[in-house]
Amino acid sequence: MPFSTDTKWPQGLLDIFENHRNQKYKPLEYLYFGPHIKLLNYAIVDDSFTFFITPQVTYDESAGDYIPGPFATFLAVMNQEHKPVLFVEIKGDGWVNSAYCRQNADTQMRRRFNELLFQCPIPRLYGLSLLGTSLRIYCTDQATRLITPHFVRNPGVDTLPSNFLQGQWDLDILSPDGLMKMQEIIGYIKAEVEAPSSGV
């Protein structure tokens, strides 16, 4: 059954996530890279050569070098011309329970738009922030360059309140609702890339 008409994620994909959750002695960011790459391959790459998935490393202009380490690495879905049409930040499950981690995840997503939007060949760029399988969807368009969800400032003076951005990653990507949101996003990307005016 093709992804666009699925009513649930394939059991084999769910098994991959479950088996990876049960592994020990590895940082959870690394654990989730493989399963999420498989999910993206199933959802957008399939058997075509229109898209491919590649890890990206952040370039720090002030240092004049690439930032090493897992927190500077994210996934991008590229078209054949090596232009980003979607990007994904992957963190461990524990990030969703910490106000500071949620703030860092939000900050990193907004920085990615600054890095990638000017390269995006379609009108709207989506970013997926995944804390384990908890999903928050970000989006901006070429015309306004405004990112949704809107930025929330730290309401505290020195410390974050424990409920800062709580509930913002409340969609499980592996749930039926998560599947429907992914179908909507991937459907948009494919339609734009295939449109004659996209220049892709």
C-alpha cells in the first residue's frame, strides 16, 4: 500500500522503532537516526530518485568551521539538485520533559530555517522537530519568512519555568494523526516539486 493512502504506519516500521527503544548504552539521538531515516525513506523517497536524505552539519561562520558532534547534525530531504525541501532535527525522548531542552530544540529549529530557506526551491519549507517520536511541526514560506509556530520568549528572568513550551511536542509521529500530518506535508512537497513552475 503506498504511503499516500496508508491509514496506519506499516508494522515493520513500528517494530524498528520499538526495537531501537529497547537498545541500551547508546545516546538516544543516535538510536533514533536510523528509524527516522527509514520513516522518511518510506514516506517520501520510496523507489524514486526525485529525493534523497542526507545528514547535514552546521557551519559556524564565526569559527569558520563546521560544528562537530550530534547536536550539530540534522537530516535534510533534498531534491535532485541538492536543494532542501524538508529538514528534521532528532533528539532523545528525554528532551520533551525538560524546559531547557525544549527551548534548545526550538532555538535549533529556527536557526535551521536561517541556514536552509534561501536554498529551498519551493514556496514553503517545513521542519520537523522530533524528540523521540514526539513531533512539533515548523513551517515558513519564501514570501513572509515568518516561522510558525511563533517564537515564545523566555518569561523568566534567570531561569525557565518548568512548563515552558510544555505540550508543544504533543503529536506522536507514529500515531494515526502523525501519519495524516506527514501525508499532508509530503503531499505538498511532492506536488510543488512536480509543478512545472517549480524549476526543479
